[in-house]
Amino acid sequence: MQANLQFKFHILLLICLNIALQITTFCLMKFSWVYAQHSTIKLINYITLLAFSASFLRAFIWQHILKVNNLASSYLPNAIIPSLLLLAGYFLFDEQITLFNALGSLIILAGLALFIRSTVKR
């Protein structure tokens, strides 16, 4: 029982790290694009390299998660990423949240809630 609990905690920790790296990659790429507009170096800069490094690390973590866990339960927490990215864009980059953005996030979250509700054992 203890080993099973440690395994689930290990997977949960990796999934949370995966989500954090996804959001970090988005924010770094967005910041890199904004920075490149005000810089003489337009093609690539250190922020872009950091974003690619975070994305590369995320790919390895995701492969490890899929190796030890099934896709259905591993992907479920990743479904909240579009909503988190929408909020990150709003708070970090002063982007507008349109009605369609909000509706899209609500549809994704409603689908996630329906999926969780249908898979919960009663």
C-alpha cells in the first residue's frame, strides 16, 4: 500500500511539474517575443533558449509519465492548461480575455468535469 501511494505521489508530482513547465514555456516565449521587438537581436535571444529548454525538459518528463502511467489519467490534469494560459496572459501580459476565450475555457472545463463525473466509481 505504501509503495502504491508513493507511486501515485510520484506521478502527481511529475504531472504538476509538467503543467508548470508548459506554462513557463508559454510565458517565456511570449516575453521573448515582446523583448525581441525592443531589441536589436530579432531572431533568437536567451529567453527563447530558456523557453526551448523548458519545453525540451517537459517532453522528457511527459515521456516518463506515459511510460509509467496510462494516457487517460495522465492527460486529465493537462486539460486545465488552456484556462491557466488564458489567465497567465491576462495577468502577466495584459492581454484581453474575449467572450470567445472565456466560453472556450468554460467548455473545456465543463468537458473535464463531465469526464471526471463519468469515471468516478459510485
